[in-house]
Amino acid sequence: MNYYLEITLLPNYEINLFSLWSKTFQQIHLGLVEMQDKHKQVPIGVSFPEYKMGEKFGILGSKLRVFAPDEATLKAFDTGKWLARLNDYVHYTTIRPVPSAINSYAIYQREQPKTGRERLARRYAKRHNLDYETALNGRVELSAKAEEGGRCEKVMMSYSEMPNKAIATPFIRLKSLSSDHTFCLWIKKREIETNVNGTFTTYGLSSAASVPEF
């Protein structure tokens, strides 16, 4: 990755940072979808330079970097086009060469926790040929831990009534382009010592390809 631009989110009384991440990243995703190849991969990756993980939760910060192997690719992406509706809430730089002094490299990948009630409901809907709302709110037989003794018992309840297990990984709430349902895109960071070239998903994430940290 040799070129990048940086996007800064500017929350105010009209819109908080969490909502602004949703709106901004949704637009970035739309732009990357238009650049995908037949394998649904793109040559553009993203990083979150203010990303931090604590014991109980992580944060993305307020900055997003968009990387490409060459300047022409970033120009073709046309950041201004996709962020035009958010001009009052975001600032983005011109395209710049990546600094020669790189601190390290990182892989930003999608994490898909298996315990989220929304995800479990989607899987149930798919298995039983139901719409999402019916699967989420309909009562089914689920395992629940009894208060005394810690034993698991079968109870009739809906997925929407399940307590959500706390997940420390930071996320962005997005809307699916195919189903129009909202979902959480959990983003996991993994630091590595050397650069790994490769392609990225239409979220700018990868389980193998890295982006520079500086």
C-alpha cells in the first residue's frame, strides 16, 4: 500500500460519533462495492489509526485511513463523490504517499461473534425459510442458564429476549444492501511485523492482507 487519504469524523449536537460512523462507513462500503471484482474483492484497504482495545470494550476513534497500491486507484474510488452528503460532518485529506517510516503493519478483519441474538435469528430464519422479524420475535425452544446451580434448561423464548453477551470488539452498525436489515460489523485488529500484500472485502477488511501503521 503506497498511497492513502485520511477521513476525520466531526460529530456535533446533530449527530453523535456512533451514528456518524454508520453513515460514513455505509458510504465507503457502497463505493467499494462498485469497485469489486468477480470474487467480490477490492484493491483498497482501510485502517483505524485511533483503534484501542481495553479489558471491557474497544473503540474505533474518529479517523479512518483508506489505502491503495497506487494513486490512480484512490482517484478512481472518488471519495468526494461518496461522502458528498456528509460534507458538514467529515473532513478528508488529499491523496498522499504513505510515509517511508512505518511503525508496524496491521490486519483489520471482520469478526463474527456466534453469540449475537441478531445473528442467531438470521441463521434460524435461513434454516426455516422465515423472514428475519418472525425469526427474531417468534418464540422457540432455547437453552437458558437457571439462576440456581448454573444448569442449562430448555425454555420457550424469542431471540429478541435473549440477553446479549458483552463483546469487547468495536463495531459499526450498517444496513445490508441485499436484505435491508441492520447488523453489526465487528472489526478486529491484529498487529504483525511485516507487510502482507493481498486484496480486501467490500468493507476494506481482510483476514490476511495488511495495511501500514504510522
